[in-house]
Amino acid sequence: MKKTIISLFTIVMLVGLSNNLNAQNTATDAADANATIISPITIEAVSPLSFGDIIAGAGTVTIATDGTRTTDYQAFSGDQTGTVAAASFNITGQGAYTYAITLPTSDVTLNDGGSGEMVVNNFVSNPAGTGALVNGASTVSVGATLNVTAGQTTGVYVGSFDVTVAYN
């Protein structure tokens, strides 16, 4: 009987020790969670893309991002410049983040309010492709090429194009 009690006592002790050993194999700790909300990126057109005054003829007129104008046809001559400027956009957002610039990839049509049309294409920007916000602000300049056809109707031609910016 004494052996049975000792055996039972030994079994109870072993079972108790094994439960304690299993309990010591787990641990719990807490981790913090956080999030930062940043300012949305915005774009505002400041000045339009302006090709200036153009004498009728066939060819192209290109405005560079610095606002300089070049042409590739003979009918354009003289100093009939009118207002010549690259488009300008103010970009605002968070601190020193960078952003991607998306320009039109297809032709944009300008029209004179009647049947006259001209096509603008080959859009370029400065900065090109990606810009950086400095203290939450930046400027993007946009140039393009205007295609003038022979016999272009005289008049004022207008149209619009989209420039998109998005955080990288």
C-alpha cells in the first residue's frame, strides 16, 4: 500500500510539473499601432499655354517649358509674338514628398468656336516625369507643339488639357 501511495504521489508530481513546464512555453507582449495622415496633393493652373500670334501657313509652333517659341515653317515671320508662355501649375502637398506628373498622351484639339481646328501634341514638363515638393510646394511648367495646317481659318483658338499629379 505504501508503494501505491508513493507511486500515486510520484505520478501527481510529474503531471503537475509537466503542466507548469507547458505554461512557461508561451509569452504575451503588446505592440503599438500608429498612422500618419498627410495633406492631399493639389494642382492649380496659374497660367495657360499660349502659342501667341501666328501668321497663317502650314507647320508647327513649339513652346518649350521655359516659354521660348520656335517654328518650323516659312509663313511665320516678323515679330507678331502676342502672348507666348508655357503653362504653369502650382503643386501643393506634404513636406518633402515626391510626385509623378502625367501629361496628355493623345492629341488635344483647339477650335475657333466654328469649324476651325488645330491639334496640340508632344506635351513636355519641367520637372519631367517626377517632381519634388519643397516645404510642401512646387511649380510645374508645361510646353507643347501646335500643328497649323495650310489655309488655317483666322481666329482665336481655345481648348484645354489635363495635367495630373500623384504622390509617388
